Amino acid sequence: MQLKTKLANSALTIGSWITLGHPAVAEIMAAAGFDWLVLDMEHSVMEVSEAQAIIQVLDKQQCPAIVRLTSNHPDQIKRVMDAGATGVMVPMVKSAADARAAVQGVYYPPRGQRGVGLARAQGYGASFPAYQQWLEENAVVVVMIEHVDAVNAIDAILAVPDVDAYIIGPYDLSGSMGCPGDLNHPEVQAAIEAVLAAGQRAKKPGGIHVIEPDPEALQQRIKAGFNFLGYALDIRILDSICRNHMQQIRASL
């Protein structure tokens, strides 16, 4: 079942984040069984050329590649979609207008306003009609809810056609509320609960990024009602495993 179909059915999916721009990292994580992987171009040094190489690896693993953009700009959306991304994760969506702009950047006219070019996604020019059909049926647009303005406009954002899912950025959200990093602040927790409730009303799948590799924390989010969840990221998984193993080794010496 394609990711877009799973999202439309509000099925539980669990993905993770890639910040290390090496295809081997992506190959290992895809083989582990994540439902999707985010290529983080916002908080890493990953370039579009590196993203395309990773997308090629994920395609072979049949793992959807979602690119987290640096901004809601049609030029970058066009480039990563032309590279073959399954979809985009758009930062700092604060309004319905922002959400519509993201959708328009992904789709060709008349559904959107994306410029037409011939690159990897279009078979380097050999399969544009097939890609056009694939795009209409499979492209994914995920909006990031990471500002208090987005919380206040959440119903309008999720009502935008072709927004497939949302994900909460807890750290930026807390910063916009004047308490950066205090994810347990009552107002931050209330904002998260308000977004979850709006998603359930709109029947739009959504979730939150569980930063640390903690299965119990993930289960808590699932029990709360989230069904589009980011679990840790490559550098946190690598760091936590290395530190944990070395602590155990040294303790046994």
C-alpha cells in the first residue's frame, strides 16, 4: 500500500530522520523497516545532489523519501520533487495560505503551479506522462506545525485540500511560546493537545517527532492518538547506542 493511501486511511506509520548525507545510512535505516524516512535539509548540511543519491537508495528499498525543506519555497520544492522525492515536509506552516503554497509547489497545473522540467523523477524525459500520473496519485505533502500561529490557525491549515498529514515540531513550538526547550510546559502541552484534537476532527493523520530513541515515549504518543510519528534520527540512534554500549563495557571491566 502506498504511503499516501495509508495516510488517507489514517493508518499508523512510523518513520525516522536522516541527517547524515550518506546512502549507506539510508540503506541501513530503510532495511530496518521504517515506513518512511525524512531527508532533513533544514538542520543538516545535506545538498540536493546528496538528497537525490539517498532517494535513489530508498527507491530500491521501496521506502518513501520525504524531504524536509529549508523553507516553503517553490524552487526548492520543485528541485527535490524532480529528484524523485515521494513528498515534502514543509517547515513553519503558520496559515492556510502557507499550506496552499506548499501544495501548489508540489503539483503541476491545474492542481498546482509547479514548473515542468525533465529530471530523474520524469525518467530524464522518457516517462513524463507516467510521472504526472504517479504525482497525482502518490505525492505527499506534510505540514510542520511548529509555531503558536499555526496552532491558532490549525483548523484552516488542515482544511486545505491535498495536505496529507501534519507533524508537530515541539522545540520550535515551545520557542514561539516563550519557553524554548520546555516541552512539558502546560501551555506547550495544551497546544499539542489542541493540534491533535484538530487533526482528529479533520481526519488528518498527524504526529510529533520523538527525538530520543525511546520506545516507551513512542508508545505514549501512539496511545495519545498520534498516527504519523517520527522516531529519533540517525545521529541520536548512533550516539545513544555507542554511549550505552561503552558504558556497559566499561562497567564490566
